[in-house]
Amino acid sequence: MTMRILRPAMLVLMTTAAPAPADEAGFPVSIPHAFGTTTITEKPQRVATVASGNHEVPLALGVVPVGMAAANYGDDDGDGVLPWVEEKLAELGEDTPALFDEGDGIDFEAVAATAPDVILAAYSGLTQADYDTLSRIAPVVAYPDSPWTTDWRQMIRMNSAGMGMAAEGEALIAAMEAQIADTLAAHPALQGKTAMFVTHLDTTNLSVVNFYTANDTRVKFFQDLGLSMPKSVVDASQPGRFAGSVSAENIDAFEDVDIVVTYGSLLLLAAMKVDPLVSHMPAVANDSIVMLKNDPVGNAANPTPLGIAWVLDDYVAMLAEAAQKAE
């Protein structure tokens, strides 16, 4: 399948911090990342993506990739495609491209079978071996610093640059920022509140609190939504790590957390409320908790170019309700 550009290029709304093109045609372009620098000599005609979310950059810019990773979390109907991606494909009048099953890691043979000109992976957990193998198939746009820590703006900037669409990527960022600002204007309760994103907890054992660090994209997204990062979470975050753990015996360290976001059910909420340690956390005592499920909304709490618009109203409303309980 050849890459198809299905809509006119968007207007340039702001300048880019992405790699600058070497000539007026935009190519060659060199993109630095954690494994070195990738140079793309001419505009790719066939774009493949690996890892979650990266395919949403070309799709948001009107380009259907030749192959992309199948969704393995929050997929409500089990077809490997999240609802906001289905909606975008329908809007573009295109069928679902080849889906790569990454349940056991990257399917290199499936990627190679799509004969891509570039492979987008700015948000991913690629290892050096993964990068080396993919680079034998096509030039790879890898993450800038650490695995799974590329925020949505970086993802758009790097992946769009790899497609020769850096200006369109900047316009997309500006449009998304405007939509976020409009949504937040209706929820002033979020301003000044702090939030912590706790990972899946075991209802039978709350002795350890696992959380996403200040480096994680879900946590960075809080700041887009008017929330601030608790000092306790910043202090407990290790450089380059997107997740961390703290013994529940040290739960008092999180007294500066107004809102807790986590994945689970009412059973987990009940367990947190009666646990002799976790229940001491002010956010838990105040019921200032957003409980996400293994569904599209839970998936979209990890921000992506198309997922943000799809979940924004619902997610902000859930956070605002929790913020009001913290007052």
C-alpha cells in the first residue's frame, strides 16, 4: 500500500524545534535520537509505525500508514484498532492498514513485508537490538531520550519531521493546544491542584504503591490539563524511568497529592479506603480518586494525537470532579 496524502497541508502556525531540513525541498533531514541520528534522504512514500500511538501522527496529518501496531490495551471490540483511529480511517475513507501483533515484541517480518520507506517510533520502548534490526528494513525515527517517555508534542514533532511534514506537525500541535485550552476554561477547579498517577494495584496487597513517574507521558499530560506535579512524585522519580515504587509505609510522603488517578474497580477503591496505610493519603480520604478501566478511556489517559480529542471532555470532567472533593 502506497502512502496517500488525503487532505491539503495545514497552515504553519508556529516555528518548529524539530530537526531543520537541509534544503528548500526539505530533504535530506537528520533526526537525532537515543540511538544516534537517522538521516532520511527523500520524502517517504510508504510509512510504517511500531509501538502504540505513533500511527496517529500520520493519520492526524491525513496519511494512512502501510502498517501499524495493533492495539493491545483498551481495545473495546478486539479488532486491534482503537475507536478514535477507526473514526479517523472512516473520515479518510480508508481501510485499516496491516496490523503488527506486538504481544511478544516487534514483529520484524511483518514490518518488512510492508516495504516501508521510514519507520516511526518516537514513542516506544525500542532496545538497541530492536533499533538495529528495524534499521535494516528502513530508516527509523526512535525516541529522543528514554523508553516510553516521549510526550505527545515530541512524538508529533519527531514523527512528522521523519515524514517531511514538520510544518504540518506544528500546526497540529497548535490546534490541539487550543482545544485543550478551550476545554479547561470550563473547569477552573483543576487550577492549582496536584495529581499522581498510580499504576494497577493489587486489591489483596497494598503494601507497595506503584506509580508513574514525572517522566511518564500520562503524568506530563496532567500539566497540560492545569494540574501541577507533586513534589513527592518528582522526588521519587528516577531519571529515565517512567515508573517507580514506594513502600506503603512511606505513604505520608504523598500528603501533597490532591488527586489520585489509577486503574481499577470499586473493589480496589474499597480496599484503598480501609487499608491502614493507603487510607491515610489525603486524596484517598477525600475520595479524590479517578478510577479508570481497561477500556478506551483508560487507554486515552496516555495522550496521543487522536486520542486526546476523543477523551478530553470526559477525562477533564472526571478530574474536575475529583478536584472539587479535594477542596
